[in-house]
Amino acid sequence: MENFSNGDEVQVVLEDKAIHGKYVENPDRNFVSIKLDSGYNIGIEKKKVRSMKLIKKFHAVLQKKEAVKEEKGKKKIVILHTGGTISSAVDYATGAVTPHFTPEELVAMFPEIKSIANISSRLIGNMASDDMRFAHYNLMAREIEKEVKNGADGIIITHGTDTLHYTSAALEFMLENLPIPVVLVGSQRSSDRGSSDAAMNLISACLFIAKTDFAGVSICMHKGIDDTMALVIPGTNARKMHSSRRDAFKAVNADAIAEVDCHSGSVNMIHGSYKKAEKRALKVLPFKENLKIGIAVSHPNMFASEILAFEDYDGLVLEGTGLGHFPISEIDEYTKEHKKIFSAIEKIARKMPVVMALQTIYGRVDMNVYSPGRKMQDAGVLGNFSPMTPETAFVKLAWLLSNHPKDVKKLFMENLRGEIVKRVGVQEF
Ligand code: ASP
């Protein structure tokens, strides 16, 4: 079989049919992978392949950085790269994904975006999002502030997907009076792979900025498993819900903002009312970088020491089961530990704000339904009726402690950035 490279258009002839698509390198030498026109990838056992014909060679043109020629009438979009899979390439020898592309190369790989807007691009980090800390959020916010001052109409942040939803919530809280859209984009498959979702996500983010007057922080990623539509999700109601699927991000307890069809170029706003882009003074409200916020997860056979481990922290998120439950009832000889768990929660809640979030992810906290829930409220646990994901609750708690330390109790359940949705239940989940 002759040598093919990623992206080559090929025809694979099997015993009973011929398959047309793009060649995608497969680390398993016994298989050939083909990206079909529908966007799906299929693996074919090599021994079943009768022949394989090259139809058109793929040329990835990685151009040199060009001087940005601004075209009148087009919006100015700045892409700030922070790393993650979207700026990585697969090392086919090891199968590992490593940081690879420069900002210029990334833009050159997706020439379509230049016809949508005036694009400029720079690197502000090169990291897997698993390594993000509050200091990185502050850095991103400062870079966004610079670009807003320089007259950007919209900003795209490329970012690893693992903690993308923490960053989107963090930026939404930090960027008070944000006058333009900031769209976070990642990809589940690296940009050099035929099955990569990078191009569609990036093009869709550009279309969303170019064609709407939305202002605020959002995430733009695949809507479904094929390459047709992207979804724009609000920054404080987003969550990664799948480890590998390209449509991993869902709007939780809220509606998406828009759907983008990157083939036709159409953008469909889901609701008519949203914050509009207009001149207003952006104020960056950063995180205190030395804050320690913990997350304790409720589970069977729990011990009080799991709560007490957070004694020297500044705030704690409790991730309860069901409506927001922890094992705090001593019901028989086996559950003596539960009394200690409750005392531990009471003790911690006297020292720092403690908030409830849900392991179920979808739905609202309700600590009124069962008596242990009412006991938790008496102990000072905040967040009754919260629809926030655990990640948004974590970020909001840290941001409130950084910027409104005296008002955490008052503000935690106040809707500051769309995080406290009024109605939960009608949305898809
Ligand atoms: N671990 C990577 C990250 O979040 C995965 C990705 O980029 O999708 O940075």
C-alpha cells in the first residue's frame, strides 16, 4: 500500500464496496482510518482492503506570519492562545499529544477565518488546562483588557478543554461590564488530525462574533457528533460532560446562546434578550491568587476527616448527592461517624463560607425537602436552591472571597453573571 498522509483524499476499495474520504493516520498499523464526508471517522482492518487510491494530495500550507491588512467593514477579532489540544499535534510514534503549533501556524491552518473578520493572533500561554491556577485567570483577564483598549470587536481564547468551563466562569465574573464577546474554544482532537474539531469550533466562534451583537463570555464547541453545527454556551452554565466526544460541552440548567452552522455561515440566536455589545468601561476584578478553596464530595462510608482536611482553607464547596445531601444522620450502630461529619461541617462553616453544589450536575439544590438538609442550613451551609454547577460554585466562591469578602453570604445566591437561572427543568439534559 502506498504512503498516504493526514488529510489526503482517498478511495478505499473493499470486497463489496468502495469508501471515499480523507485519510487519517492510525497509530494501530493493522487499521486504516478514514474521515467520511459526514464528519465521522471509521476504522477499516487493513487485511480487508483490496486497494487504496489517492484522489487528491492534502497540502497543509503553514504560511509565514503576514502583516495584518485590515479590511474595512470587517470586525477585528483577536485570538489569544493558551495551549491545550487545539494547539497540539499528535506524535504518531508515541500516540501522545504535544504542544506544537505557533499562533501564526494555527491561523494559517484555518484560512477561512480570514474571510470572516480581520484576525490577529498571539500566544499568551502554552499549557494543558489541567495546570491552570487563579494567577492564569488574572493573566488572561489582563490580556483581554489590553485588547479591548486596543479596539478589538471580539476575542477568542483557545484553551484546553478539561477546565475550559472553570475558565469561562472565572472570566465572566472577572470581566465586569465587558463590552464585547469573549469566546473560548478548544478541541478534543489535535489540529493536525483529520477528525479534529478545531477548525469547525474556531470558524464557528469567528462567525458568532462577526454576525451577532452579543457581549459576554461563552464557549463555542461542537453541538453534535458530526461536523455540522456548533453551540455557543454561556460561560457560567457550561460543563465538559464527556471525556472524548467532540460534543462534550453542554449548557447546564440553562439554554445555549446560539447555534452556528459553519457551512452555511448562519448564526441562530436562541433567545432575543441578551447583553449587547456597546461602549462601556470594562473593569477587571481579579482573583486573590493565594486563596485556598476546597471541594469535598459526599459518598457512602465517608469520614469526618475528609471535611476536617479543609480546616485551614478560606472556603469550601460541598458536592452533595441528590438534592444536596451528606451522610450526617446517626441511624444505627454503624453510622456513628455521621455525627462527627456533621460536627465537622458545623466547625468548618463557623470558620469560612461553605456552599452546597450537586453531584447530579443537572437540577437545583433543595435543602428543604429532607430534615438533614435543614440541619445543613442551620449549620450555615449556603446555596439552597442553587442551580450552579460545582465548578461555577467553586469559581464564584473564590471570586466573591477575592472581591466582596464581607458579602459572600449575601451575594452567593444573587444572580451576578447569569449563573442563577430563574427556571430549571425545561432545558435539554
Ligand atoms: N488535557 C487537555 C487540556 O485540557 C485536553 C484538551 O485540551 O482537550 O488542556
